[in-house]
Amino acid sequence: MKRIIVLLFVTLLLACVPTPEEDYIPQKDMTQMIEQAKQASEADEVRGENGPSSPVSKEQPPEERVQLTFSGNTTDQFRVEVDAAVIRPTVPMPIIRVVKKEIDMETANRYYRVLTEGIDLYTEYQINTAPALDKKIQAAMDEIANGNDEEPMKDYLDELIEKRKNAPDTIGEPVKEIDIQTASHLYSVNELQEFQITKQSVFFINQEVYADTAMDSRYEDGETQYVLGLAAIPSGYEEISMTPKQAEAEVSAILEKTGLSEFRVTDLLLTKYDECGCVYVALCDRYINGIPVAHPAQSSGSYMGSTTPAWGYEQAIVCINDKGVALFQYRAQLQLEDVLVEDANVLPFDQILEIFQNMMCTHHEVEVVDESYGNQSLTYHITDVTLSLQRISEEGSIEYGLLVPVWNFWGYASVVSREDGSAYDWNHIEGWKGKKPILSINAVTGAVIDPVKGY
């Protein structure tokens, strides 16, 4: 009975989404995948005297860990060591059609009200008053007089002088309601707070809370610990009093207020940078019936030589500390449309591991064999294996996408340089699976997915 309730939940969750005007016609390989996903295994149905009865639940406890070690097909200098936690949902895995969703005016103003509460913001034209520009012009002239007379500074001065010609004398009233078309980029008087919104993204930064403008990516290189689920602040971060649990609760409340109630904190990192102090970085993903939607790359279609427009992977990032919200970023909003398959038939995990072993050699052994990579030896360490939903698109198109079950293998690499014999590891934060998977496998077909290509 439990499984039937889950299936109904998925159906009801998406039933309120408007039916698109155009029919979805998938390409041949997409059609084959959908048909394969619909094929139930023999154990999925129990037939009685009166015909098929309720499906037997496929729920089973997820494997706690998987351990596996193997070398390359042609050289022992390529190795893969798997000692990984295996995380997979115990609910049916659907396949869902998705499209890009634009941010409307009502939603834009909800973000604006929540994120800028108590802060006055103005358009660029407003803050560039005649007195403010006079100060900037004088500062630029002083820079040039002191020897900084390169073209960029001269161009900057010319730009300021041009703006000064029609500049207002006073700043006027702060913006109370935004129009994406005319007032999508706003600033505070001291320019330490900034709000920007487009039809596909929201960005807010408050440098009075945390001065590092690169805080949403600095954790990859700085002093950082993975703290999701921790009740106490780790040693060495005494500058902050907010605990990881409190930070997660605060971020969850912000997601709720901004209308992203279907999002959860997937990863939480605590980082500090120079004199800026400490800040939590929360990576937040959409969840559907408890199943996370993976964020395997910044976007697809943005690789060299691609003729396909970029399509970002949906994610929200919230940076927060004792002073408040330092940064909020949300991009690539998805609209969920049809549930094409409610309970996809996925390949056995043992078969996925066989594919993983073959494809790691096929895709990565060249990084040792080909001397141009500069690697004398290379070992991939797989620390986490996750089954989740992930957006794929049709080759050459971003009109439609599908959320499909995907196995992602996460970790890092250890390398010995061919040039000087030095050994080093990729950036790796203990306890965190990482930002990008090393290999992605379609759980239905077993095909390797390139997140940067999108399929």
C-alpha cells in the first residue's frame, strides 16, 4: 500500500502544472529509453486469480558502502579505488519532462522583498548623482596623475565624464517594486549591496555581511570544512557563533520565504577567508518526492565548439553567517511538466558497477597513456555513489529536457607528474562528494552521460 501512496504523490505533485501547447516528440534514442524504463521486471507484478494485483514494492535498504579496486586495460599506472557510500532513494524513480521557466514579475518582487528587507536600493542612474560622479572623476584623475595612465583608466575617466553630463543632482526615492525590463540591477548608496534579476536568475550580495565577492566559489580553494548535519562548530572556526544546524535551518527558512519550498540544503560548507571571517555556503537542490535533482555541472551546451545554447543546471546557493544573508543566488529555474514514467525500471546496481569499470578505463585511461596530459600515474578515488534525478536534453536542443534516474560517481584524483615526479591531489574536502561527478551513468540504459553536453 505504501508504494501506491508514493506513486499517487508524484502524480498529484505534478498534476497542477499546465499542459504545454505543443506536444513533446522525443528523438529516437529518447523514445527507446522511455520504453525501456516502462518495462517492468517479472518480479514487479504478482498475478492472482483475478488478474494483476498491486505491484510488489522494490524498496530495499540502500547499500552502505561499495569497495572495488582495478587498474587500466593497458597500464597499471592508471588505477581506480572505490571505497564509497552508496546513496539511493527507496521510492519509485520517475522520468519527468521539464522546460525552462522564466521568472515572472510577481516572483521577482517576492525575491526582492525577502532578500532586501531593511535595505534601500537604487538604479545605477540614481546612485550616479552629479556629486557622486564628481568624486569618482577626481579619484580617477588622481590615479592618472600618480602614474596609472594606462588605457583602461583613461577609458574609465571618459565614461565617468560622459555620465556626468546628464546626471541627477539627488538620488531620489529607493526602488520599492522592480520591473525586470527597466530596473533589474539595483545598488545601495555605498554599492556594498547589489540585487540583480533576469528571467532565468536571481543574484543578491551584501558585502557588509561578508566582504568576499567570490564567497560562492572560494570554498573550493580556501580553508573549508564540510559540516552538513553537524550540531557543533568545528575547531578553528571560533569566529562564528551560528552552528551548522542553525545555518541549515536559517537557509531552509529563506528558501521557504522566497518560494523555493521544494528545495533543500544538499551540501553545507563552512569556510573562512583572510580578514573576512567565516561564512556558511549552502548548496541547495530541488527535491521531488524526496529524490534530489543533481547539479553535475554549471551548464550544458557551453563547451568549446558547441552550437547548442547553454542551459544551466538548476541550483540555489545561500551564504550566511551571524550577520545575516551574505549572498543568494538562484539560476536555471525548471518547470516540471509531464510524468512520462512513474516508476522507471532501472538496471541492477551490479551491472552499473560493471559499466562503471569499463567506462572509467575507456574515458580516463588515456590521461596516463597519452604523454601530453603530463601524468606519470593517475589514481581516481571514488568516495560517493548517488542515484538521483538529473536533467538530460536532446542532442542539439534545449527546447525540452527530461529528468531521468542517473548514477553519479563522485571523488577526486591523485596524480604523479611526468615532468618532475611530484605527487598531488585534486582539491578535495573531507566528507564532501565534490562539485562535479567523475562519471555519470544513465540508470535506465547504462549509457554514459556527459553533463557538459547535456546527454
